Amino acid sequence: MSARFLNILVLCTGNSARSILGEALFNHLGSGRVRAFSAGSRPAGTVNPVALETLAKHGIPLPEARSKSWDEFATPGAPKIDYLFTVCASAAGEACPIWPGHPTTAHWGIDDPAHIEPLEARRAAFEAAYQALYKRIESFLKLPLETMTAQEIRAAAHRIHEENPL
């Protein structure tokens, strides 16, 4: 068994809301075991302030959060990604770059909270997205990932998604 971190990439189209929550939660809950990143196919360029507010409310600051392209993770020298999660249907259906190492992939769809109005409804939608991701990520990290096959992990990730709907 390798002593290296398991690298996780959470993808969404804009990389400003759901994928940011996923990155922060994977890093928080998987501390010492995983290292998570997030990216988008068409990054918004800024992180949604309600995403950061939601994380701070739960004691999970992410001061280094930034909206970035998934191209950063498909270049030579980028971290080898072990697991890739899409959290929006748009990113799941797009033609992705060829990821070095061919990571295990899963789709964990979460409704986009970023554009809901009014602000209080948006905050509630971010909280719902946070809670759904928290449950899924917590369940995923309880798996013996280091000893499972890619097929077993993919099936487990699908089961976790089904058992923890939004």
C-alpha cells in the first residue's frame, strides 16, 4: 500500500459552487488520506461567495479557493488523479480531457444552487448541496479504497449516490 495521498478531482462546469464544496469536504473529511481539487470545463473565474459562506458556517474555511479550468489537471506534471467526480450533468456529459492515469469516475449530480433567488433561498440551496455532498463523501471515505478495484469503487460510488439523494 502506497503512503501517497489519493487524489480526487471534483468537476463542474463553472467551478464556482458545487465542485468547490466537494473539494473542501473531501479535504476536510479525508484529512491525511486524500487530497482533493476542483475544476470546471468553463470556469466562472470567481468562487460563489455563498459557497464560501456555507463552508465557513460549518467551520471549513477554504481561503485558497479559486475557479479554474480542468485543463490544469490534464497537463504533464499535474497530480495523478485517482478518482474523478462530476457534480453537474453538464460536466458529466462533456467530452473531458484524457486524464493521466485514467482515474475511476462517478457522477454525483447536485442541483445548481448558484442562481437561485432570492438570497435566502440560495443559501438554503447551498446548504442542501453541502449536506448531500457531506453524506456522500463521508460514505465514500469509509470505503477501503486502497484495496478495492476500480469497478468496485465505481459501483460503490453509484450506490452512495443513490442512497443519498439531494
